[in-house]
Amino acid sequence: MHESLPSLHLERLTSPEVGAAITAGMTTVVFACGAVEQHGPHLPMFTDAEHGTRLAEEVARRLGNALVAPTVRIGCSDHHMSFPGSLSLRATTLEDVCHDYCVSLARHGFTRIGIIPSHGGNYAPLAEMLPRLRAAIAPACELRLDTDLIALVALWRQVVEAEAGLGARVGGHADIAESSIMLALHPSLVRIDRATEGFRAELDEAVIERIIRDGLHTVKPNGIIGDARGMEARIGERCIAAAADRLAGLFR
């Protein structure tokens, strides 16, 4: 069915096209929860939102029977609010938005929904609200969510090490992996000459908790976790592909 559609993005289709796709068996829909927040001195603030949209599209292509709902572009970014321009939703606001998204999609006949956090600060709030979101659309629709941020960062590290031998520069935010992803998506918006080293501790649950609680500025004033130097567009494409493969397996 998807070969006959002008786009996999639900918002770019007409209502009859969406209805026909659902009737033909495209009953899975995926969407990302991103962010608009600082990404160091070298990346645009819509990094997580744009990455999420591309990632959701790649996941939908791999699933074969899926459409892409619009990315929730603003996320839970309170730990970035000391950096000018960052925007943040309360967790309750994000839950309200996700609840209404899922209820709307289930009402139209989608039987499986996949949520993709493309911003680290969304992982914990989404995991906490997951039982309530599932209850809101049961039994007609199944909801799946990626809840493992550390696994994603580990996957990026493997890819970057395999492609460039620089896996140690992956930290999880505005690092060589995310910078490479944005170089693949929006090369004209990446300030390569401003790429630098950031907070270099191993990203584990304790570090994540500290950053969320105290703010990223308290561990590194430049807003980077990892090291942005050495970015390449080909590394970004491989990171996107590897993450999409992992998510498609999860959502199947």
C-alpha cells in the first residue's frame, strides 16, 4: 500500500488517503517525542525534533504497514532552561498531549502505536505515563515505547567506533553522534568550527538523574555531553539506520 501513497507522513495525506491506508492494513502508526532546546554552541535547537521525524519515517519504512504521525516537537527540557531559547513542557502537559494523540489515532482504527523518544529528557516521563496511556486506548489498540536511553547511547557508541574509531566521544547530547546526525539532516545549520569537547563521564542512571535534577549547566556549561569533534554525515546516517533497525524490532 505504501508504494501508492505520496507520503508516509499522516499530516501530508488527505483524509480519504489515510482512511484507505488503514482499510488496506496500514494499522500501525509511529511518532516521535522530541525537543527544542540547546545543543551546545554548534547545533540548532530543533535537533531532537528533526531527528525524531526522520527516525519515525525510517521506522515506518522498515515496518512496512505504518504511517508517521506528527512529531511532538517540544519536550521535557527543564534541565536545559538555563540556556537561552530552550523550551520545556511540564510532564503533565506532555502526558496530556500524548494521551490525546493516542486516543485520536486509536479512534481512527490504528491498532498499534509506537512512541519514539528522540530527546533524552522524555524517556523517564514517557515511561512513567505509559500504563495510563495504554489504559486510555485498550483494548482496541496496543502501545509500545522505547524506554532505554542508555541502550541508544551504547548503540551510537558502537556505530561511531565502527565507522571512525571515535566511540569514546559519544556521550548522548550534542556529541559526535548527534552532531553527525544533524550534519546528515541539515548540514547548513551545523557550526562545525564551534564543535568542542563536553562533559565526558560515562552516561549511566546516576549521571542522568544528576543532570535532570540539577541542570546540564551544572556538569558542563557548554551544554555538551560527550565530544562533538570528528562528526561526519556518513556517521549520522549510520546512527539513524542502526536506531531505526532497533526500534522497528521493538515495535514488531
